[in-house]
Amino acid sequence: MIFTVRRIDVGEAGEIGLVEYVMTAQSLLKKASDIANQIVQNGSITVTQVKFSIDKRVDVDLSNQLAIEQNVYELIIPTKERLEGL
């Protein structure tokens, strides 16, 4: 889609998995709140480290991406939060 610059409608975006949810504007805030509540249920260390990993991986090559993931893994493993991910 990037190279063809083809525009797609919301229905197709949902069908091809480009977006996770398709909803009306009226239900958007409720859905965002529901997702935020799901995230809050996870451990803060895990959420912080996963966000860090995602943010940093954009700017580095594959080797460094894997190193970042390994570092995040090593930070989470000694915590009780690790059980949430198992």
C-alpha cells in the first residue's frame, strides 16, 4: 500500500488486519478506555519495558533489536511479573 499509494476504506482496513477494531465515533472512547484498563492490569515493569523495546527497535538493525529484547527479558525475569507472561 505504501508504494501504490492506494487508499482503502475502514472496512478493508479491518479485513486485512491493518486496524484491530472498527467502530463508530460514539463507541471509540469506551473501547479506548476498555483497552487502557486491560493494559493497567499488567505489571508496570513489564508494560514499561515492552514499550521501551518497541520504541527503541525502530531505530536499530536486527542484531541490536534482538539485543534490546534480550535485555528487556533479563530485566523482567527476576520479577514476579514474569509469571503474567508465562
